[in-house]
Amino acid sequence: MVTIQDVARESGVSVTTVSVILNKAHQARYIPAQTKNRVKEVVKKLGYHRNLIASSLRSKRSRTFGVLVFDITDPYCTEILKGIEGALYRYGYVPILMDAQNDRGRFNRAVETLLERRIDGLIAVAVANFLNLGPDSLKPLVERGIPVVSVGRRLATPASSVFTDYKAGTRCALEHLYTLGHREIAFIKGPKDLIDTEQRWNGIEEFAKAALLELNPRLIVQIKGRNSSYQEGFELTEELLRRQRHFTALMAFDDITAFGAISALSNAGLRVPQECSVIGFDDIPEAAFYNPPLTTVSQALALQGSLSVEVLVQSVRSVGQKKKLTAVYRTVAPKLVVRRTTMTPIQQHALA
Amino acid sequence: MVTIQDVARESGVSVTTVSVILNKAHQARYIPAQTKNRVKEVVKKLGYHRNLIASSLRSKRSRTFGVLVFDITDPYCTEILKGIEGALYRYGYVPILMDAQNDRGRFNRAVETLLERRIDGLIAVAVANFLNLGPDSLKPLVERGIPVVSVGRRLATPASSVFTDYKAGTRCALEHLYTLGHREIAFIKGPKDLIDTEQRWNGIEEFAKAALLELNPRLIVQIKGRNSSYQEGFELTEELLRRQRHFTALMAFDDITAFGAISALSNAGLRVPQECSVIGFDDIPEAAFYNPPLTTVSQALALQGSLSVEVLVQSVRSVGQKKKLTAVYRTVAPKLVVRRTTMTPIQQHALA
DNA sequence: TTGTAAGCGTTATCAT
DNA sequence: ATGATAACGCTTACAA
């Protein structure tokens, strides 16, 4: 395998010169273009590829980020991953992918592996889901000054976080229903132990208060399991129906729940959106193809992915300059996506 | 950061001994348990983590595989990735993930990056899709003796390949319809320039020949675009319907196409499966949740992922032993998944 | 502007 | 059974 020595010898300069040229270091500005070109030609001629392993050993920077996901087959994850991948590419970093598979043991082993690889930083993708990471899970990283950013979930310090402004999301979802004219609205709240649940509910209460909209407790149900599911959406909607309290719109915790709700409504002979509007949250890919296509709130997941890379790159630079590492929180604005499951109750009446 | 030197000093042995113990090298058998334990305790006490960068530099093995996907958000890819991830974990390798995003330029840059990182091998996940990789795309790898395995697509030598036995798949799909009693069967063939198309068609012809089943050319249509789509499935089925040639079952190129076909049939007032059975291919996650759930052929994608790792690990070992590198082809048996879109034409009659 | 040389932390080789 | 020591290929002071 051809080394930097070979290149230096062949082009009649020292290894230092070659190194400086190839790394575009500051000093490269003073090297005549002629020398640069000669070296670059030799590089091509010999088919030289810089050995990043040797480089990392010496410079103590691996240009590598660990990327820890909770389930690689989850579309939520992959959408974020896409954003991460694109941004890493731009910054010259490379991801080492680890799938925690929602398992604590695997998580810990992954951290060990990443430590051995001397990653410059870690991106945790929606990883707090079930693991419910305490501050000590990341201690081995933090102790060694390796910056961590969590994307998709807010995490306790000292990790930085990038996540959706859930409050704004539910606020504008409810505003959409309200503007259409809905006043009797049912809600399916998220699981109690998911951090999002509270934030999402806050947005609802905030808007309701401002608009003087009354939230009827008899029209509010909550997911009992640890995560959302089609099944729960279905059953909770049946439960709402059983309560015999009239409502013209339903706001589900997320898209999956909304799908279940729509099925339950159809089952009960209520057509969506003619007799009941439904709105979801997340904008998973299936939402656009559902029957009817689901009105929902989009989370800009890819954007969150690339943002997390930017945050991490900044942190790594701070570490390089021996600055104190401070956690940063970046929040991403969600976006209302109006499709076919919402309409005004006036129209509902006309069509009913 | 604590080094092997520190461990050696603290436990009163040489670095060699520590290295031998930690790597479970052959010689470790002769080291007394007492020494081993002492060293291991020191490792824990000091919080030592072996520096794999230094190790790689010296041993000339990075214990790293490049994993090149064509689109990280594609479920087909992620299912394979899951299998890869699990297997890598078992072998102590780590994946560097690169997304070619169906772009030639990105593909080439990814190869450069992976070369700099001195990957021990490359797994290309369904990457041949549009890039239509010639043998020279992989030349930089092959020249340096870095083994390559393609998973999901058959690739030209010198790369190894792991892929579905498409012929067996279509054969058993057709057999299923035949056994149910169907004799008038329509087919939607795949795009001309996809390699799979021919293999899949071979299976159909093979079974038809053996069963003395006549394939009516008027019941055969072909996808015109470069890839399958819901839209084409829909339109081609309308085309079949327009031909006024009676058929009791339809075999689609893949699941997506089947979805389009089902919509077109429903649109034309033909109920599935009562008036026309439909079978797909791939078993994408949506197939199970479709309405009605789709009978299809499953590809065991995760299995293909882990198999590809096994093939690659074997290749790397061969390289290590300076054996000649030969491409291996492993084919994976598909599996018929019977759900609700197929039934016998007798029943069809009874229910019609 | 370019060159010399000392590491980075490991493993492999050779001794003992 | 354990140890000394020389690489591995690069970056980076420092020197010239």
C-alpha cells in the first residue's frame, strides 16, 4: 500500500510538505502552486489514499461519530438518519452505526465499542424511548469529554438535544380544528411515561385557554400502554363513542393512533371526515397514502438530523479549543399538513 | 486517557503480557489465571479502553466494514441492515454507513472515503439498482484486495452476492394459484432493465411448462418505467381489463404493483379476492396491513443481511491467509405468505 | 517555504 | 511464561 513517504520521494519533497498540501493546512497558502500540482499529480499517479487510521492516532481525532438508534427499521429513525448522513458527508465525518434495539445491555455494549473506536462525538437517535436513560448511562462518554447530542428526544444535561417543538405542534393542530369551526373536540392523550405527552398536552391547554375553548374531560382519553399503537387508537375511540358525548373532531396522539381511531369511527358507521374530522401527529410516510389521506403535523425529521450534526460539530470544536462544554437545546418548528381527514362541521352537517 | 502502558505498570507486568491477555491470543493459554485476573482488575480499576485505532494501525485490520446503501429510508434496505447489524455485532465488526442516494458521484466519493478508512470489506446493499455498476466501479476496492459482497442484487464477479432465489419465488407463487384451481391468470411483468425481471419470469415459465399451464400473451403486461409503482400497477390492470379476456387471478411483479392492481380491480367493481385473486412479491411491511391483507412471497431480507456478513467475514479470513479470493454466490429461499387476497375460483363463483 | 524527527498506542518478532 | 523493542503511517513542533 502506498504511503505518504512514497509520494514525498516520488515528487521530490518532504513528507511534511505533502501532509500540509493534502490537509489544506494553514501553511499551504505559502506553498507555490507548482509544487502543489506536482504533488497532487503524484498522488493520482500512485493511487495514494491517505491512511486515516494513522492520521487519527497521531491527531487524536477520529473524524468519526457514533450514531446510536433504537430501531433501524423504524421510519422515524431512518428519516432522521437521512438528515444525519447528508450533513456528516458535508463535514467530512463518518458514522459508526449501532442499533440498541431498545435493549439496555446492547446500549451499554455499544457505548463500550464506540469508546474503543475513539469517536469524536455521539448522536443518540430517539434512543431514550424505553431505555429511559439516566444521566449515568452517558457518563463514560461525558467523563472523557466526548460530546453527546440527542435527536428526537429531549435528554437531561449534559447532552445537547434537538427536538420538535411539540407544544407549537399541538397548538397549531388544535388551531386548525378550531378555525374550521369545531368546538366539541375529543382527545387521545399519549402514554403517561413518555416525555412528549406532557409537552403536547401543554400546547392544547395553551390554545384552549387563549381561545376560551372548553376541554370536556369526558372527551379525553389516555393511552395506557408504554407506546402508541393502532390497537389502542381503535379501542380508545370506541370508548369515547360509548360515552355518548357528541364530538365533531378528534385529535389523536400520533398518526398510528389516528389510523386506529379512523377504523373505529368507520366501524361505528361514522364517516371521516364527513361526520368526524381526525388529525394526527408525526406525518409518517403512510399518512399520505392512507384512505383518506391523513391531516397531521409534520416533524421535519431530516432537518433535525442535520441540525444535530451541526450541534455536535460545534461541540467537538469547543472541545478542541478546550472550551467548557455546554449543552445546547435546539427546537424545530413542526408544520401543519392539511390533507383529507379534516373539514368544517358545517360541511359535515350538509353532507350528513 | 489511560493506555496499555499504564495498565502494565500498575499490574507489574509488561505491555506484551497485557496485550496477549486482552486479545485472548493463543499464547494466553500459558498465562496463569492469577496474572490474568490481576491485569483484568487493573483494567477495570483504571477504566482502560483499548485504543482500536492504534491497534488497527499496527495490525493492519480495522475491524470495520463499509456498508453502502442506495437509500437509507427504504424499508427494503433497513430490513437488510437490521440483519447486517446483528451479525456484525456477533463478529466484533463495526459498520461505517454510507448512503449513495442512487447517485453515481456519491457512490464514488463513498468508495474513496471507505478506502481512507481502511475498511476490511464492503457490503453493498441493493446498490446496483439504478447505478448499474460496472465491474470497474469496484475496481479500487478489488485492486487492494478488499472483498466485496452485494446483498439483494446479483453482481458481476469479483464481488460475492447474496440474493433471493427469485425463480423459486415466482414458481411457488404460481403453484399456489394453480393449486387453488386458477387456470386463467394474468401477469404484470417487471421493468425490462431490472435484472430480477428475467429471473422472476423464468420461474413462471418453468412452472407453467411443468404443469402444462398455458400462458396467454393477452393476459401479460409489462411495467414500462424503470421501477415498479402503484400507478403502473393501477394502469396496467385497467389495460388488462380493457382487453376483455377473462381471468380469475392476477400475479403482480411486486407488492406495490399489487396494491395498484387491487385498487384498479375495486374501481372496476371487481372484489378481491372474491372475483379476482391477487398475489404480490416482496412482503413489504405494508402488505400485512393492507385491506385486505396481501398474499405475497417473502424475501427473508434480514437473513440475507446476516448471511452477507458471514460471507464477508469468510472472505476477510481468506485474505488474511493469503488465499486466493473467490466470489461466492449464496441464494436465499423465499417463502409464500398466504393472507387474504387469494382464494379458489370455485369459491369465487359461489360468492359472486 | 521546506525539512527533521519525535511521538501517537498498539501488536509482532524475537529473546530470554 | 514474560519482556524489550521495533515498526505501523501519519501530524506537528521546531529548525533551517
